[in-house]
Amino acid sequence: MCPRHPDREAYVKCQRCGRPTCPECQRPAAVGIQCVDCVKESARAHPTARTIFGGQVTDGRPLVTYTIIGICLVVYLLQKVDPSITSRFAFVPALGWTEPWRFITAAFLHSPYTYFHVLINMFALWSLGQYLEPLLGRARFAALYLISGIGGQVSVALLAGSPTVDKLNAGIDGGWLTPVVGASGAIFGLFGALLLLNRHLGRSSSGLYLVLAINAAFGFLYPGISWQAHLGGFITGIVCAAAIVFFRSRGVRHLVWAALGGVFALLVVITVAKYLSLPEAVRMIDSSNFS
């Protein structure tokens, strides 16, 4: 009979302790099965390996980075086939209140009119991801990317002015109606995180400053690039990295997810406050009457 369930017959024994084990208490092992108690004891004796910032150690392959790159490239090809995808999922401040999913989807879209946009972003993501993902762990890296991407769109909405119907009709605050696409907001978040993490580790980031300055200059000098998304993503990435560093210790490691959730919640509060400060006619625009 199973020691943990005396009313149940056990037809096999645990490979470690040799006690009878019913089906409910069995856990698959490399050879045979182990009981629940032995599995728990093994977990206590051999805790999961962690990176210096509390993430789960991986085999070194940046799978999240490759996955994001794959998604962006597939979506780019779909945009070339069906141009309506861009208009349906790009971030437009005027549509952010009625279609909030655009805050996320825009980070996986790129301009369908040039290969330069998607290729330069994917190269930057590949370069940063190979370093950051093994350093943070896959889950933390994915959260950093997504939250930074959202932060970029929030910045676009905040810096798009305070439009009214009269202003929009007069061509003022045109940024409120301008579509924004691209992973650059999230990538600038990775830049910001890398600067802070390297500083914490005592590693030099001197080579990164020039790359960052060139990318930032593109946002101001090259038409059609959203420097607002770059700025918002950069700041958000630094804040997320600060939370990861602060809660890296073993005793409070689990609180990093609450902190990252707090960063996301703060972005939501800031966004809601922005939209509620605008006239309802401007806030409640939807894609059916958007032009």
C-alpha cells in the first residue's frame, strides 16, 4: 500500500527510496519513477541554476531572440502580401483607446516599403539578444522586450500633443493620426537595459555609446522614424533593468515579477490618464472612420 495514501494499492516502488508508490504519487525519472517526497528532496538538494540576475540558466542559445526575429520576418512577408495588415495592427495614438492591442502588435511590424527598416532592427536585436538573453534568462528577457516595446508606444501617445477636433481639422498635432511600426522601441529598451546591467557588473559599455548615439541620431535626422518610441523604450528598459538588479538576491528573487508587473501597470495608468485628459471625440476614434 502507498505510504501517503494507505487506502490505495501500489504496484511499483520508488527508484530512490524503494517505498511503494501509487499512481498519484509517481513522478517520471530518468530510469523508472520516483515518489513525490524524493522529488521534493532532490529539488531542495539541487536547486535550479540561476544567472547572476536570478534568471534560469539556459544552454546559451538565445531562443527567445530567434523566436522574435522569426515572428517579425514572417509578419513582414505577410505585410508585403497583404498591406492591410500594417494599417490594422500599427500603433496610431488616435486608435490606442479603442484598439489597445496596437500597443503590442506594432512592435512586430515594420515598414513594408523598405527592407532597411526590418533588417537593421533584426540585426540589432540579434546582436543584443545574444548577450542579454543568457545573462537574464529567457523569461526575464522576453518580459524586458515586451514591456519596453509597450513603453515606446506609450511615449508616442504622450508626445503626440493634446489634440482637439479643431486642431486635427486644422492639421495641428498631426502625430495623433500618424501610424508607428517597428521593433526599435523595444530594441532601445534592450540598449538601456544593457547599459545599466553592464554598469552594475563593472563592464565597459564604451563601444555601445557610439552605436546608441548613431541610432538616436537617425530618429531625429531621418524622416519617418519615431524618436518618441526610441526615447520611451529606452527609459522603460532602464527601469525594468533596475527592477531586475534590485531584486536579484535569492531571498527576494520572486519579487522581480511583481516589480516588472508594476512597471507595466504604471505604463497603463499613464496611458489611461493621457487619454482621459482628451475630449471624448478625439479619444473614441475607431478604425472604421479613421483616415
